[in-house]
Amino acid sequence: MPDVIDASDRSAVVRAAELILDGGIVAFPTETVYGLGALASSDRAIGRVYAAKGRPSSNPLIAHVADRASAAIFAEFDERADRLAEKFWPGPLTLVLPLKVPSAISMVMSAGLSTVAVRVPAHPVARALLGAVELPVAAPSANRSGHVSPTTAAHVAGEFGNEVSLVLDGGSCEVGVESTVVDLSDPDRVRLLRPGAIDRQALERLIGPLCAPAADGPVRAPGMMLRHYSPDTAIRLDATSVDADEALLAFGPKPLEGAATALNLSEAGNLDEAASRLYGMMRQLDQSRARCIAVMPVPAHGLGEAINDRLRRAAIADGKASAA
């Protein structure tokens, strides 16, 4: 297992930055999930991330930077991007933008595309690390490709061995689901590639209607694979009853009765609370040895769109998985 160090120790952040600059892989917390950080300009380091995760090379990574000015060095901002960055950065929003300076970013990280996904995280540990590195850091979720995303340092340590140089422990992630991804590479339309912590309505108030991802063309950002965020145990959605050999992932004040094991995302029906608990509870129920995990309906408005997106992808059978 990798070393896990308390991120409140400033020397730990400095050590992590040095490891990244030396080509190592460091897991660190963001407000969404834990990321697997590597120097975004290093083909070798990025290749190690893909190998550690078992991630398809056609699936690009997100470049994490300290501020908008750092992103503007290599990514082309237009008026729409400026508005979104001003409102939501630092925060859980990723922008897919034209790549202005290809040499600043590994083409392995961007999957050879003419676009780059970039965000400015809000978590203080992530910000301290990016400030110490002073260069873009690629940071996909710190889990094996397709598996449930990690929201604690223990989740990360349980998945990786010596592929990861260090894990910075910053506690549980506050948001609990990945960033919203918005594609601004087309000047004529805006596409929502992945719903997340910034909800659709908040985005549309600033930049107008959001289109769906293109039916064809390359994968431009993480989270677009048809099967993703999946535990080993099968998932059954929209459960209105539950069997004794099933585990229950409940939502709201009236959980179903009869499951061998049950956890409630939010007894109060709070979507923020549900999102923050989603992956941790999926991991717990995955260890219950139940026949499957029955999931009660979750409202689809606001943050519920992101929660339902993750649950739908997690429920896809392995044999049906392919790029969206």
C-alpha cells in the first residue's frame, strides 16, 4: 500500500509536489473526489497514471491548475468560458477548451485531441499542492478505471500499491461526485458532457441552453464511458421493493424494508448529503456479499441529475460497456 500522510502538515504537501515534479504519482483530495496527480506535461508520468488505473488511452484527463491565469497559458478562453470561470472557479466545474499551446500539455493526457479539459479545484489541499508544483497537474479519480470513485484516503490506499508514491489525507471529500464538465470547444453551442456538482440550471442562467454530448466524435472528457463508477456487485435501480438477499441503498425518510443490509443516502431527502455519501455507501454495500444492490429512486433535479447519471452508469452490465 502507498504511504498515507496527513495533508495538514505543510511538509507533506511540499514532499508531494517534489514527487510530482520528479515524475511520481500522488493522490490528493479535491472537493469532489480524490485525484491521482501527475505532471500534466510529462508523457512518462501520464503514461504511469493510465497504466495504474487501467484506463483506455482514448479517454483524456483533466488538467488541474491554481487559477484562471494558469489555465489561459495553454487553453483558449472565450466570453462564455470567462463568465463560467469567474462564477464557479475555484470549484467543481471543468471546462473543455481549445488547446492553445500543445507543448504545455502531454498529448497522452489530452488523447491527442485539439482540446483540453481544465479546472481550478477549491479544496485547500489541492490548492496548496498546485501552488507548490506551479505547473498543470493531471488528476483523474484515484481508483481503478470504471470502479467506484474514492472520497477518502483509505479508499485510495485500498486500491493501489507501489504505483502511487504518496496519498495526501485531507479527510472526506465534501461534494462527493465529480465535477460538472462543459464543452466550449464549439463556438456555436455548449455541451454538457458530464453532470456534476454545478447543476444545469446554474450554468444555463449564465450561458444559455446546454446541448447533449455529440453522438459521434472523440471522447473529450472523463466520465463519458457508458459503464463507470461501478462496484463489483450488480446494481438494480428504481427499487420499490427489496429482497432479503439484496442490499439496499435508500433515499428519504421511508426506506424499504426487508434487505439484509441497508444504508440511507439521506433520511432528510437532501441531495447534497446524498451526493457526499454516494460513493462511500456504494463501497460499503459492495462488501456486504449481497446478490445485488437495490437503489431507491432519487429525484433528478439539481444535484440529483449527477447522482442519477452515476447510478445509471454503475448499473450497466460489464458486457455492455463501451464509450458513450
